[in-house]
Amino acid sequence: MSTMNELNRANSQPGGELPQFSHKPVLLEEVLDALSLREDGMFLDGTVGGAGHSSAIASKLTTGKLIALDRDDTAIAVATERLSRFGDRAEVVKSNFCDMAKVCRDKDIESLDGILLDLGVSSHQLDTPERGFSYVHDAPLDMRMDRTAPMDAAYVVNNYERSELIRIIRDYGEEKLAVRIADKICKRREERPIERTGELVDIIRSAYPDGGRSLKHHPAMRTFQAIRIEVNGELEIIGRTVKDAVNLLAPGGRLAIITFHSLEDRAVKEAFAELAQGCTCPRDFPICVCGKKPQIKIVSKKPIVSSAEELKENPRAHSAKLRVAEKI
């Protein structure tokens, strides 16, 4: 596992300057429209990243306020600087978005008019080799969004049981060769610990008869996604977070969620469907006895996707999907 000294060196910048954090927010106009922004509203961005969406939201506020969360220290530093021009209209807090209810309680915020969640790994995290998210660069096996978290990718790869590796790679990566890849990992780690992304990429390639050359995508893409999801607990918190977010919204408040792969989108879609459902009594019951009422109405029956124009400017928006719900 990476040491704290290594982490501190990776985060440090010459002269104390902030790192270059390029961020092109996806579906920006669609998000602003989805949130039904009002200048006196209270809004929360649960994944501030490079503050692209947050800056656009804060610019629409006068007497309103934006609370921006992230668990990545680099994102917190960059967003704090970029949002400072908005003064009291924007505040950055280090927190996982699944803890947004606690953040609101601590700040005596009773309800919100809109919540945005931009799920998954950020462009900056992918583009920073030493973070270990990318299968393109050789780097320490890390993949933590919060670099103070105790478990990194090296721990998963070197310590998880074979059965758990298979489950993660199969379920979170939707990788057909999950068993072969897990077996290759287990065999290699018997010789020595697997410590770098380059080593893991070579192991994954060896599980394919042709080294993955016939694939349309990089052979390590699905396995890296799976390990990243496990390290950061990305899927397990979506359902609970959606429910907490809806509870925080004022009537008429909007929840907008951007996802980047099918597993995230499916989890959001299912959570929305559950909260939008009313009576669950059997159809042959003459009257409702469950008392269940819908908590939201789904604004976008189908996910909103990027325009052809946006895709030309930002290829990473290709897999982005936006789903929107409104509190009843």
C-alpha cells in the first residue's frame, strides 16, 4: 500500500502552486436547465471536481448559496480557489456525497432546492498518472479518490481472495474473462506483490489469447473500472445517497445525476423508480393498505445525453447520461 510520504509528494507542487486541473463539465446547459435554478435557492454539488458545474451554478445565484462537496484533496484546493470569486455564495467542504445529510445538519440547512451528482472518476484523476487510475500510464496501484482512505488498489489486488476478485471483476467490470484474469493475478502475486499499474496491465493482457489485440477497447479497461469501483465503494452508496438526497430536497426541488457507465446508470434508474412508485398493494386489493405514496416524479423518462456538438468538443462526454427527478 502507498505510504503517506508518497502521497504527500504526489500532491505537492513546486512553489505551493495548485496543480493544473483541466475540467470541461459535461452536459452543462442540460444540468443548469434540469436544476431549475433560482437566484435565491439553496443548492448542493456533491462532486465538485474542477468546479465546472459549481461555477456555473454559483454564477446564477444572488442571495442563494451553493455547497460544494468532494473527497479529493486536490479537487477541494482547486475548487476553493475557483469558487472564491463568488464569496459567501459558494462554500467548499471536504466530504463524500453520501454524507450530504450530515453536512447539511452541521450547517443548519433544513432543505435544498437542487442537488447535482456527477458520478465516477474525474478527468483530472484519470490524467494524473501517479493516482493510478489509468491503464495507459505506469504508476503505483492506488485508485483512491480520497487519498487518506486506508484501502488502495494494491491492497485489493494483493489481498482479496480469488473468489472476491472474480466477483468484483465480473460484476463491477462486466468482464467475461473474470476467472482467467483473477487466476493470473493470484498466480503472479504468489511470486511477488503486484505494485504498479503497468504490471497489472501485463497480467490482464496475458489472460487474453491474443493479448487483447482484437478488442475494440483496451483489455484492462473493465478490470481497472472494477477495482476502482471496489476501492471507492462507488456503487454500494448510490441507492442510499439518492434516498438521502430526496429527503433533503424541498417540494419541487430537483435531483440531477450524471453517470458514465451502465452500472451507475442502472443503480440510479432503479433508485428513482422505487421512489417514484406509489401503492405497492396487490392489484386485487379493494383499497390501499400499504399507505405508500410516490416521493418523486421522474422528469426525464430516458436519460439525457450529450449533443453531437458537445461530443466533438469533449469526447469524454460520450458515455455521460443525465437523469433528473423532482421532489413531490
